[in-house]
Amino acid sequence: MIDRFLFKKIDNSPLILFRIFFGILIACECYGAIVTGWVRINLVEPKFTFNFIGFDWLQLFVGNGMYIYFVIMGSLGILIALGYKYRFSMVAFTILWTGVYLLQKTSYNNHYYLLILISFLMIFMPAHRAISLDAKKNTSIKTNTMPNWVKWVIIAQLFIVYTYASLAKLYGDWLDFSFIKLLMQGKANYFLIGEFLQQSSAHKIVAIFGILFDFLIVPALLWKPTRKIAFCFAVFFHLFNSFVFQIGIFPYLSLVFTVFFFDGKTIKNIFFKKKTLYTAKEIETPSYRRIFVIGTSIYFCIQLVLPIRHHFIKDNVLWTEEGHRLSWRMMLRSRSGTIIFKVKDKETGKVETIKTSDYLTKKQTRRIAVYPDFIWQFAQRLKKEYAKKGQNIEVHAVNSRASINGKASVPFIDPQVDLASIPWKPFSHSEWIFPSKEGNK
């Protein structure tokens, strides 16, 4: 039964089309990051970046070299779209993109993480065996089939993403529409819909539609009677998000994923008219069957567990941010706050107030006041900087206050704690974060 489901051969038109669009979107993302100034702001101008904790060695890449880095990634995207040196291009892009993701959190976005996962999965998929330069050069690999698991691995990943995104929205500020109101502020001048977005009725529509769409879109696309209408809703939803929230390639990548919900015949007839349609439905159990079953089981167990880890960490994730990343908690909160760093020389007792602009860009300064891991990392940075001058210091965050979703700001970080001397605890709560107040949960 498992072999029949996983290793049945089906037409590979959806995978081939996905590879082409995926490569194009990768190129647009990477070249666009240079043109729009994203690379300059996040990876060139900063003296250092807030990398994922434990990956400090990636700081070696910060600087003008990141322009070349992104040109290389964009070029790999083109190679992937063309299906040239596919395995190498896919592996190289996955490694390089993962490096960028781990290198900076200042402009964190969930779709950066999704791109890592999909790129990783694509490494193992036979996406270059038709309508590609690889297949043209080496006809022995050419085929119009793919194993059924290719389709269902992608669909399973999407189901996890959308389902967790929907469940995460089931909290107070989303359900009473106050966060949506905050989200729409500043969009009054948008062409045609700006005024509408300020109305309470629009906030209700966006909030309810967001929950229902995320929860139902995958089942609706899977069920043939609702597939076409679900696709139309997907087009509207993702284009709306692209226009209103300007979140890069993510809406278009989400639309490209829908090719896996349509049968190979439909995709072939629209995009690859000259391609031969495969209909035999043979079953070919590969030698890697056992490794595949174990590997995918482990992968999806991790994907199921990561998004719920915050439930096992003390306090509310909206306040502490502990367990927020890698959990599909998309567009759920707005954070603002203030903070002052003071350093104390342990030998002389001299106290100095840090001017953060001497170390951080404007964007980094806005982030550091309200993200605990940023605060801890900055304290460690100060400790190293002063150690170079022969000083052993304490670092304290004083007058630290934070506000979630526009609520009143309240004390955030314990000023008595020496942040330079405490270890980071990635899987448990940091007690130096003050408990959340009722209004900021």
C-alpha cells in the first residue's frame, strides 16, 4: 500500500513547471535584493549583523562581498530554471541561501525559511529530467515521469505551513481585529483600496478571511469540485498580500505551489503542449525506499514539533519571542519599545551609557529594543569590544520598555541582570525578561 502510494509513477509536468518558475523567482529575489537596497541595508552597511545565535562565524561575509554573493545566488536561480547542472545548482543555492538566513535576523521573514525548506526538498527531486538543458545534453536521464511522493511531499509541507499559520491567528488581538487595524495604518493612500482598508468592516473581512483561507486552502485545492474556485481565491489572496504588504516573492511562490494540486494532463496541455503525457501509472520501488521513508518521517516530525515548541516555554511567545521563529507565526504582532544600555567597569566601578548609533544602523536600533535575543547578543558584542581595550565589564539594559500591538509600554528587561555574564538558553525561558502584563500578551 505504501509503495503503491509513494512510488507510483505520474506525469512530471507539475514538477517541471515548478522548477522553471521556482528558479525565476529565486533570481528575482536575489537580484531584486540588490536593486532595492535590501543587501546594502542589511548586509553591507552594518558593522555586524544579528545572526542566529551560534553562527557568529558568518560575520566574515558581512560587507561589499555580499553583492557578489547575491549575484551568484541569482545566477544559480537562472541555472535551476534552465535545468542546467541542476543538482549542483540546487545544492549550492540551498547552502548559500541558508547562510544568508542564518546571518541576519533584522529583516526576518518566514518566507526566507520556507525557501530553505523547499530548496532542500528540491535537491532530491528529479526536476531536471524533462525540458531542461541537462536532459538535452544527457538523453539517458530524460523522462516524462516522477514518483508520486514528489507531489505529496510538497503538499504535506504546504499543509503544515498553512495550518499552523491559521491556528496562530486564533488569539485575542487578531480575533478582536485590533491588530488588523494597526496593520492597516499607513495604507490610507493606497490606490483604490486605501480608504476601504481603514474601515472596521475591512478589518473584519481581512481577519476572518485570513484564518479561513489558511485553514481551508490546501483541502479545497485537493478536492476536485472546489479546486478551481480555491485557485481563484488563492490568486486574489496572494495578489492582495503582495500589493498591500509588499512581502517579496512569497505570494508568487505560494501561487506556483498550486501546480502540484492539478493533474499532469492539465499542466501539460496549458504549458507543455509538445510534451508526451504519461498515463501508465507503473509502480517502481527504488533501492532508497527504506532511507526515504525514515528520512521523510524524521523531517516531517521536526516540522510538526518546531511550531509548537513555544507552548513548552514559560510565558507568552508574543511577549518573549521565545519559540517564534521557524513556527509559521506570520504577521501576528507589531513590537515597539525603548532601551538604554549601560556598561560598568568591574575594576573601577565606572558606569558609561552606550550610544547605540555608534554600533548599530537605524534599522538595527529599532529592533534591538524589543527582541530579547538581539539584546543579549548586543551585550555580548559590547563585552568583546571592551575586552579588546582591556576592560572587564557588566552590561545592563535600563529603562527597557516594550509594547505589543500598540498597547501601553511596560518594563521589559530586568536592569539588575548583567547580560554580559549569562548564557543564552535556546530551549527555555530567560528569566531576565520581565513577565508579560495582561495587556501585552
